[in-house]
Amino acid sequence: MMTDKNKNLFYLDELSDYKVADNYSDVRGWDVKDADERTIGKVDHLLVNKTAERVVYLDVEVDATLIEAGHNTYQDRVSAGVHEFLNKDGENHLIIPIGMAYFDEKNKLVNTNQIDSSTFAKTKRFKNGDDIDFGYELGVIRHYKGDNTIHSSNTVDGFYDRDEFKNPFHKKDLK
């Protein structure tokens, strides 16, 4: 069993002492668009790192069309034999580092102009509510960034100081 001590990420709604600050939009329920303006899913949860004391990931429930695209990506020639799918049924969530997203308050949209849908389609997903381990975080960021310097020897210390986690929450426009 994983203890809270070893747990890196918490769903915002499981932390009674955390909430979205008044001057920020709560983006849960907002559509997420990729670099090609294609809707890839909807923000389901916000993931907090307690050490960094802030939201570090958006937990996105992915659209069925993206799941189909992911299956098609791995359906090579029949002669290649049985192909193990990357994601199993029910694994329909993925994480996006908060600094790789931009919030369009007016249209209630999250834009991920650094990541395209084929990249999302090939991303390892998880089931809603699963605990997310650090290895998964590293793998996802390496995949999104195409950065092989991110590997399992990275440690949690200082990890959330990376640009991918710079907080894009914008104060609401003053009217």
C-alpha cells in the first residue's frame, strides 16, 4: 500500500485545505485542445504536489476519438502478429503538466499548443482515480517533450521547478 508520505500527487478534491484561489479560474470541466485545435478531452481533476504547494498537472479525461486514434496507431500489418495495445480498456485519463497549457478564460478552453493529437494518442493513460507514480510522470513528460534527458534517475527534488510546471493560471482580467 502506498502511504501519503511516498505519494507525490494528490487530487485537489481529496485535500480539504487546498482550493483554487479566488483570483484563478477553476478549469475543471473545460475542453482541452491540442496544437491542431482538436478537442482531445476535458479537464476532470487538478493534481497537486504538496511540497510545491500548487497544482502541477491537469488530469484530462480523453475523448473517445483520441482513444480510437491511439488504437489505430498500434495496428500495424496483420502479419506483424498480435500487437499489445499501449492502453487497456478503461484507461482514459492522462496528465498534462500545467506549464504546457494555456487557459483561455473567455471561451473556457485549455489549449496545449505544444502537444499534438498524435502525441496524445500515443501517451500512456491510466484509470480515473488511480494513484500516479513518479515513473509515470517522468515517462509522460519525456514523451511530450521528446527529451531523453528525463529518465528514471531524475528525482522529485526540484522536479516541479522545471518550465513545464510554471503556473499558467492567469488572474482574471480586471474590468
